[in-house]
Amino acid sequence: ALAQYDYLRVVGVAGPGDPLANPQTFDFLSEVRRRWPDLLLCLSTNGLYLPKYIDRLCECGLTHLTVTINAVDPKIAGYIVQWVTGEDQALIGRQAGQRLTEAQLAGVARAVQSGLQVKINSVLIPGINSDHLPEVARVVHELGAHLMNVIPLLPRAGFAQLERPSPADVAQVRKACAAYMPMMYHCRQCRADAMGLLIDDMTVERCSAQSNLTPALTACGGS
């Protein structure tokens, strides 16, 4: 890819699953840093293991971090996630939400303190966190995150019965969140398989398939 597109500047890792659950993630980041020290390294995570691995990520040369935070209220977070890894068993409900939100917020705080550029992804889930996302924006702003992206839900699995938020719905929530955080507007839907450049002067109304492409080997909102 670099031989074909010499303008690429960012390598982003967004999977498989959560990258911090895969030991290969750290090997990959370290190897990219060794071979191409001028490339920026970005990682996207749900943040559950972030406090545990933030120092290791910095040692690998990570520069940008995206954390998906859909709620900072444990009750709401516990409704969104099916379960969360616990010490001895899987946690569900409010306990799951508590563990997840505590880890996410502690991880974001440590990442900011470590000098990383931290972006927050939040999935807009109608009727569940629509009114809560401005509070997410306020909290992450206080922690020092530098950018936020509100992404419309793709109705799947436990939320398959919900309707996908309209562009007007997304715009309304983004406007409310913008009172606290700078917003990202050019991303129509996050992807983990994109390569290329953003289109200049892209707006929400003019989004096309190409609007998902970042100057990276893999899409990562931190770039």
C-alpha cells in the first residue's frame, strides 16, 4: 500500500474484535514503528482493557487513540452491552455497565496524561442514549479528549428492532454534543477496512462512499 500510495501517513488498528484482547496487536504496532518510524499509529478500542495496557501502547509508539463510549451512566451502559468480562465471571446489567464505564473513563484520562490524541466514538441508539450523549461529551471533554464522533446505529443483534437514526437525528445530537466537544462530521459510518484520503470540504449532506476513507491504511477516527 505504501509503495502505491506514498501519501499515507497513518496506520490504524480496529480489530479483530477489540484489539486490546489480541496480543498480536502489540507485536504489529511495534513492528510498524520499527519499519516505518514516520507513520502515525492509531488504535480503536472499547476501552475495557485500556487502563491495563495504556503504558504498553505508548511503548509501541501509539500516537492516536479512539475509544467507543456510548454511555457514562452505568445503568445505560449496562443496557447497551450484553455482558462484560469480570474477575471470575461475566458481568451483566448495571454491574457490566459500571465495570465498563469505569475502565473507559480511567483509560481516557491516562491516555490524555500520556500525551495521546484521544477521540471518542459514540453510537447513537434511538430511545436509549439519544438524550444522554451530550453528557458523554461533557464528561470526556473534562477528561481532555480532543474530538468526538457521533455514529448512527446500524440495527443488528439485540437492537435489530430499532430504526436507523436519520441524518436529521444525528445532526441534532451532534449539535447538542458540540456545546462541549469539537465534533467530527465527515464520517458516515466507521469502517475497519478503508484506505485512502478524505474528500475536501465534505459535509454531512454530501457524504458519499468515499467519505469513510481516511489518510490511513485502516480507518481510525483518531487520525
